[in-house]
Amino acid sequence: MNTQTELHGKYQIVYRPTNNGITIGSIELIDKYTDIYDSSEGRFSLKVQIEDTLDDVVQFVYQEKLYMSKDDVKELVIDLI
């Protein structure tokens, strides 16, 4: 696992897989006060994805969220940050 300082400035996405894509729990910009979570085992357990940039976050959510346009995903990501 990466150390806390290596992850500064990256984004942590906490989500739960569903049959129709994912349900996003939170999207956080990682700093020294951010709790870093581990992914749980199991198909529908909480998962964590670390992305480098905001564009990477949008791309990840766009690929995982079925039935959403890229513009809707951008608005969702901005609202969650």
C-alpha cells in the first residue's frame, strides 16, 4: 500500500458495486488529514479507487456508472468533492 505522503494530491473514490454500475459513497482529495480506506472483499462490498487527476476520476466514474452521460458524470463528481 502506498504511504500517506505518496498519495497527497490524489483523489480517493469510495464506492459500492451494484448490478447496474456503482453507487458512490465519497470522492475526496487526499491530504494529510484524509483517512485512507482499504477495499473490502466480496462482490458488493465497499471498494476504494485512487486516481491521480480530476479527469481520471471523471473517466473512472463514467466507465463504471451505467446510463450516465459524461456531462452528468462531471456534474456529479464536482458535487461530491
